[in-house]
Amino acid sequence: MASLPNRPFSLNAFHSAEPPKPTQKTASTVTVVGGGVAGLSAACALADAGFQVTVLERRGYLGGRASSYLHPGTGEVIDNCQHVLFGCCTNLVSFYERIGVADRIFWDSRMTLIEPGGRRSVLQPSGLPAPMHGLPAILSSKCFSFADKLSLIFAFSSVMAGKVFGLKSDPNRSLYDWLETHMQSRGALDRFWRLVIASALNADLDQISLPYATKVIRELFLNSPAAGSMGMSIVPLSELYLGAQKYLEARRGRIEFNANVESANWDAANGTWTIQTQGGEFRSEMLVLALPFEATAKLLPHLPANPAAAELATSMKTLAHWPICSMHLWYDREITELDHAVLLDRDIHWMYHKSRWQPLRDSKASYIELVVSASTEFAALSREQALSRATSQLAEFFPEAARARLVKSALIKEMRATFGVPPGVDGARPSAISPWPNCFLAGDWTATGWPSTMESAARSGFLAAEALCSSLGDRRKFLVPDLPPTGLMKLLG
């Protein structure tokens, strides 16, 4: 395996390295429904606050949509999709540090863009202060024409100008509409906005609310060099989240696997929730629902009825998920020295060379994961069609792939990979306060201010934990501040 680079930055200066001190509420009990990032971050925070926490997970492993499993057709443990984090994901990094797995993240500040035929351009920070740290790489990139570069600089400058003059992006305006008025060239649209930004938000340009697009631009490309560094787990995702299980068990908590929740009832007289699963009942004084919005919607008819619950059900009907497809390929030899890359002008968007940075893999061969974002059309392909298209396109970027022997493969269609953030979506994203007593909501789809990411999920868990504590008169904070701007970006506030 290639040697792992040292982590290029540290977030320790921006959040406490020590977990919050437990309170004396040792008799209080909490049930968290959902063992994804949102549920686990809420559970660990509440365990730190002195609550006895039980997590109910319907599957036999942790991670939710960021999980791994033994694929029966290949005999390999694979992630359901490649998940990445960035330096600006302060709450997710804080969660990883809390559960002791931060050292299992491989960080890289370089993004290699490859054109069919193999020509490469590398985006990476320079020594210039933010927001100019990325300018030399943009100007020297081969994949962007002169007109493309002017277009991108103009768009980035417009985003910064909006920040300087305190102009808020219209939440009812789409990114596509904004781009049409900001003179973007065809190359800038196809090779940056549709690929880097739209695939990061996993939606078409006209289905992305402008504030979320400008947030991604500021966080990843403008605020600081550290903010845009990309991190990937060097172990399968469900193994990564076993750290949360150990963390909870060390604090009187537990995780119940294969516990599919069927209903939850509130007993006002005793001040307790009774949660019914296929395997039995669980009782607690507090309840956190940390489920995707579809699963929450399915559970709503089996929760106490009230007008606010009906309003929540109505608002969730406007939410929608977008698919991501991933093709897992095992070759008999190494087809590239790159750890990861962005692939231009083809159906496949991202290449992750996982055998280079996952120690359990055979580094003499190549385990490649190809990711196609916002992939409704690709998701409609059969396995054979998807495999043929992916492998032939991969060989356009890496000729060694055409000479190597494909040992085995797997196609994963994650049809509910992320929720969409179209114009007006914020009106359908609820806060952590639920329609029921002593019950709180978490999930990346709730009102976190972030698009559908693991960072949004971690934030939602911390916000739910804060709301729960606040309901008991405890004003402690779990949410970690954003990574502060550096350089000239500090002047923008």
C-alpha cells in the first residue's frame, strides 16, 4: 500500500479535545432510533452528558447510508457508496475524534482532474492567503480554457462580493438560474459546475438551491486551504463506526441490532416512551428519532397523532432523494498510481483507488470504485450495460485498465443516497424539536444549514442532543463552530 500522507491540518484548535463533563442526570434514559451518523452522534453526545442511551438499529451493522457489508457476489466487504468528508466538516471530525477513529481517515489536499486521453490538471492550495490560495492551480490547469478560467474567477468573485455586501442568496433561486446570469462558459459549466458542484450536491443544476451552492463554494474553495482537504476512511465504514459502539458501552449505553421500530407511544402520566420493535419493547424518558425522512414518514402513523405531526407529514412529502451509483472493480494489477481522481466528460465522475489507502486491500492489484452522482439515467442501466460503459470509459483515462484482467465487479445502486436541496427546500426541513413531548428529530434532512452530507448528519445529532438537554434546563452545547476563514477571508466576517 502507498504510504499515507500526514494529515495536513488539525481541527483541534476549533473545538474542545475533552468531551463535556457528565451531569448528575444519571437516572435519565434516552432511546435513539437509528444507528447512522445522526443517531450515533446524538447518542455519544448524550452519553457524555450522563444519560443512559440505547440505540435501536434495524440492521445488523452501523452507519446507515454510510455503511459497509459483505457483498455476496464478490466475497468482499464494500461500502454502499464512497463517502468523503472535507476539512470544513468540523462536527463530523469532532465526532470521529470523540469515538477515537480520527486516525483512520486518509487526507489529501490535491484534486486531480483527468480528461479522456489522460491529460491531467491538479487543483491544490498554494501558499497565497485565502481566497487566492486556489488561484494558481486554476490558472495553470489544462482542462479549463482561458474563457473557462475567466468565468470561474468571475463567479467566485461574485460569491465573495455577496458576502462582503451582506447579500443573502435567494433560497427560491436555483444554481442554474444564477449561472445563466453570471456568464459561465460551456467548459466551466460542464467541467466544474455540473461535475464538481452538482455531483457534490448530487443533483442537477436546476434542482440545487442557490444558498447551498454558494455555501459549498465558500467552504471548499474560498474560506481556507484546510477547508477543502478531502478525507476518506481507510477501513470499511461500518468498521469505522464500531468506535461509537465501544464509546457508548463504556458509558453505560448499548446498541440493539436488528431492532426494527414498529411504533412509539407516549405515556403522559408516567413521562415515558414505549418503543415497540419486532423483538420486544423498550422504555425511556426521552426519544430521538434519527431516521431518513422516508423512514420517519412511515413511522408517523404509528406515533401519537396531533396537528403538528400532520404538518410534519405534509412537509416531508415535498422532500425527495437522489440516487448515486457506484461500480466496484477488482483488477489483477495496478492501473494507476493515483489515489483518487475526477473524470471529465464521461458518465463516470469520480475514481477512488481504494487498494492504495485501505490496508486490508491487495496493493499489488487495483480495487477501484467509480462513482456516478445524480445518476438517474445510469441507475436505469442493467448490470451488464453499466459494467461495459464504466470499464470502457475507465480505459480512456487509464490505458492500463484495458490491458489488465478484470477479476470481479459489483454494481451498487443507492437509490436514496442523498436528499435533494431544490429551491425552497428549507421550508420542509424541521428543527430538532418534534411534535411530541420529550422527543427530538435528527437526520441530515433536518434544518442543519448544510446539504445532504455526513457533516449535516453529525450536526443534526448534536443539535438534537442540545435540544434534549435544553428541555431539561441544561444549556450545554455540542455543536462545533465552523472552521474559521483565514487570510483575506477573515475580513469578510
